[in-house]
Amino acid sequence: MGRWAWIGRRVVRQVWFRAALISLFGVGLAVVAAFVGPLLPADMHGQLGQDAVGTILQIMASSMLAVTTFSLTAMVSAYGSATQLATPRATQLLIGDPTSQNALSTFLGAFVFSVVGIIGLQSSAYGDSGRVVLFSGTVLIVAVVVVTLLRWIGHITGFGRMGDVIDRVEDAAVAAMQAFAADPRLGGRPAVAVSAGAKPVFAKATGYVTHIDVASLGVRAEQHGLVVHVAALPGTLVHPTRPLLYVEGDLGEEGGTLATTLAKAFAIERHRRFEQDPRLGLVALSEIASRALAPATNDPGTAIEVLNALLRVLLHLPPDEPEGEELAGRPPVRVPRPTLDDMLTDAFRPLIREGMAEIEVTIRLAKTLRALRAARPYAAPSIARIVERLDRAAREQITDAADLADYEAAQR
């Protein structure tokens, strides 16, 4: 995905975008009523009470302001609950929830429509025909608000709860893992050893790489006869002394300008994002399980739910080097990729550290690894290393003979 397409996608997902769009629609509907009314045939002019439309708009304005405030409070409360009970990494998924965004935007748009309509009525901008059109628009807005409110009531009962957060993180992790499996190199070529004469290009900001526009890097590399080696994948913390990439070839007299252009292909933000970072979903799920297993929480059931989610995510893992990878037509941009060891460590290390005190979690972890090894034989060496770590930790901490026998049975 190109940089501008990625930025556009991010903008569309913001809460303010939908709210502004629907509010503009409400303003437009109220303004259009004043201009469309005089164009209607004379026999379509309805006999509405002088204050009928105004009364309805006043009721809608006061009620929609209250509902908007309540909805915003409920959303913020759900964000705080997810941060405390699950993981702060899930907050960005709750903020991007389309149902809550649509509800908040609809209520705000109805409020704005009501206020503009009241202003138009008080300023005598509507005649008899204009009030008919405004009344029709009000009925339409009321119907939309009722449908949205019913959906919002059903949605808010589970919004931000533990099960909802786990499902959202799992869905984001699956989407990122599927995109990673489809193209582990982000459109580039497999990484090779960087030559000793390659020139590093550094970041000017400190933060996490959240997106790499490999296509843009490829265009610049082909134009100047360069080979680009990406050194910082999405999810990597970079700073002014850590290279983003290495360049083989002559940068020319304007080397500084070209290096700056190449560095702009990397989006650097303060927080990690799920889209191009398949490891973040695994980290977030393992954080939820680790917090659930803390002594203050002691919720092994949530940890088991997370293990089930991790299994569903990891079933999308591609091999370390896909056979027959198509390289024809790809730009001269060498992109590394996270290894299976990296991903399995992200997923299971916190559970091995925190979960040995709960025999149910230990047994489910052993069964999860066994199922993953059976479904993805090419990951067997990496899984074996995780199993070895699990077995060592389990035998050190399980003191009950019956629990140890149950664990050994699960391993077999």
C-alpha cells in the first residue's frame, strides 16, 4: 500500500472524520430545504402548524446533545476499561470501531441539523413550502436516529468487555498475519548480506516504524541505480543513531536530499500499529494473558481464551522462506522478515513466565503447541525450542505429582 493510500485509510478511520461528514450532511439538508421549498408545486404545500417543525427540532436538539454526551462518555469508559483489564494496545482498535463511530456521528449530525433548522426558522428562511421540506428531512433524521440508537444499545452491552477486546485483537492480528503471509517482503525482495560499502540512512525522529512504502523506495532505487536494504521493519523502535536502511550505489551530488527522500518512505509514530506489524497482535494477546495471570487478577480462563486466539492467529504463519517466491518485476529493495522464532517467542514467552502457577494454563499451552506443530510442520524446529522452554519451566514449578502427570500426558 502506497503512503498516500495508507494515510487516506487512516484518516477515514478517525472518529472526527465520520462525525464531520455526517454533520456536514445535516447542515446541507437543513440549508437545501430553504432552497428546494419554493421549487415545489403549489399543491404540495402542507398545512403545518406554525411551531410544529420548530418544536420537533427543539426536542431533537436537546435530546441528541444528551445522547451524544452519554455515548462519548460510554466510549471513553470502554477505552479505560480495556486499558486496565486487557492491554493499552487494544485501545486503538476500540477507537476505530465503526459501529461506535457511526452512532456518535449520527447523534452529532442530528444535533447539528436541529440547530441549523431552528436558526433557519427563527430567521424566517423557510416559507410554507420550506417547512414541508424541513419536516420531511426531520422525519428522515428521526428514523435514522432510532435505527442507530437500537444498534448502539445492542452494541454497547459488550463494547470494551474482555471478550470483545480479545476478539478485536485477534481479528487485527489475523488480518496482519494474513497480509504478512501473502507478502512477507512487503513487495520487495528477500534480504541478503549488506556490503561493507553500503551507506546508512538514519531517522530524524524517535519512535516506532509503522509503515514502509516499499513501492516508493523501489521507484527511487531504479531511478538512481541503487540497491536498498531495509534495516527497520514495522514495529522497530528507531532513533537518530539507528539506520532505517542501507544504500548500495552512488547517491550522487545530492546525496543528502536523496537520503531524506528515501527516509520519508518510513512512517514513524510514537506508538506501534497493527497493519504492517504482525508481531504486535501476538504481543497484545500475550499481554492480555499475562495480565490475567497476575496474582491480583488470577483469571486462568482468560489466559486459556487467549491461547485459543493465539492458535487461530498462528495457523496463518507462513514458512520462513516460501518456496518458489516470485521475484520477477520486484524493485531492488531488500526487505528482511520476522522469523518464526521471533513470533513464537512474542506469543508464548509471557505465558510460560506467568502461567506455570496454573496447571490448567500449562496443560492448554502444551496442547496448543502440539496442535500448532501438527498443523504447521515447517515450524516444528521453532516450536520445539518453545516446548523445551515450557518443559523446563513446568518441571521447575509444578510440585504436585498428579499435576505433573497430567502435564506429561498433555505433552505426549
